[in-house]
Amino acid sequence: MEALVKLSFYCFAAASLALGGSAVSYLIYAVGRVRVRRATMTTSAGTTFTSSHTEFEPGALAAGRFGTLLAWFALLFAALSVLLRSIAAERLPTANMYEFSLTFTLAISIMYLVFERMYGVRHLGAIVMPIAFGMTLYIWSLPADLREVNPLIPALQNRPIMTAHVASAIFAYATFAVSFAAAILFLIANKRRIAWLPGPEMLDDIAFRAVTIGFPLLALVLILGSIWAHEAWGVYWSWDPKETAALFTWLVYGVYLHTRGLRGWRGTRSAVILLFGFAAVIFTYYGNYFFGGLHAYGGV
């Protein structure tokens, strides 16, 4: 088992490097490049002078393709890392913040590449991949003892519910990261009209499609969490900080869907709600560090 745990960690290290390279490549592709153009002009008196001006141009297509290639490598190594640790632990690795974040890194890579393939848009990677890479930096900062596979505490020993509950949360957060990236790019494209960015209509649609996946997954998290809480703690709902934050996050995305579907909100107002929603996701992810609660074991 120890050998599998070490090999899983080595695969995670490789995924970290691939995600870092992918993030840089996507940023180069999305930000574009500055080209200085010079022109020599001759006046009627016969004298010449040189003028120069700068132009912004799309980033190199090769950088975008390289970013995608590295993203696939990151997905492969992250999948191997999760698989090897699952074999070693005989369960999905979701018992502490090291395992949860490791699996989240895999989920965010999957969901990003799904949307890139669906829409043929690489610019989202300039935001999503830095988020994934930032997650790997967080994992590296965690105490080394969390990398060990330890027996589950009694509250976590309902493996079917734990697997479904935590996996739903991981993929919900991953899709919300995609919607967040689309919202950021929408606000930029809508204000600056940068020619090489995807159109605002496409970005708005990407954000909506991502939320339609993440919203029911987060609802499932709340339902399964209530069932699990009753079995583990004897109550369906205890207003624990993490479960309360998850409920609040679900309501924020519910407001987004409500205002879009029934009020016809599009564009900037919807994008702002998505920014607020992802801030709630981050708070839900890390809030237990500040407020403790029943989810504080293992840093989860």
C-alpha cells in the first residue's frame, strides 16, 4: 500500500507541473501579444522620419494547442494519482482536504476539457487552469501526514453515501469554476470588444450550461448530506457552518437561474451573480478553517 501511495503522490507532482505549464500557455494564448509597427515617411521637403505604433494581436495558436495538450497530460496524471490512491485506500480519496483537493483537481480538468471540446474555445483555460494550478499549490502546502492513508473515523464510514456526496460536491465546484471563467471573459469581451475573444453570447451560454450541471449536483450534495448527517449525528440539519455555506451557495445559483429564466436577465447582471456565486463556492470550500464545525475533521 505504501508504494501505491508514493506513486500516487508522484503522479500528482507530474499533474502539478502539467497544470502550471497549461495555465501559462493558455494565458499567453488568451491575452494576446503586442506588435510594434514602424513606418518611414517622406515629407514634401524631402526629409524622412519614422513613426511607430503598437497593435494588439491574438496570441499564438500554438500556445493554445500546447495548453490543451498539457491539460490532457494533467488530467491523465491526476486520474492515475486518484486511481492509485483509491486502490491503496480501497475507497475514493475524499476523507481529508488532501484527498478532496486532489480529486477536485481531476474534476476541474475533466469539466474544463469537456467544455473546451463542446464549444471549441480555449480562452476559458486562461482562468480555469490557473484555478486548478492554485489548487495544487494549496495541496503542496498541506501537512505531509495528510498524504498517508488512514482508517476512516466512524462518521465517515458510510462509504456509498460519502462517495456520492463528496463526488457530487467536487464536480459541482468544478462546473462552477467554468461558469466563473465564462463570466469573467464575458465582462471583458462585453466592455473591451477584444476581437479574438469569444463573443459575449457564446460566453453567456457557456456559463449557463455549466450552472445547469452544477446546480442539481449541489442540490444532490445537500440531500445526501442531510441523510448522512442523520445517520452519523442523529439530525438531518444542524446549521453546521459548511452545510449552511453550501445551502447559501446553492441559493445564489438558484437566484441566477431564476432571474435568467423568469426575469430574462442576461449579460452583465447574470455575470456578476456568477462572480458572487463562485466567491460563495470558495468560502464553502475553505470556510471550515475559520468557523470549525462538524466538518472540521481531516481539514474537510
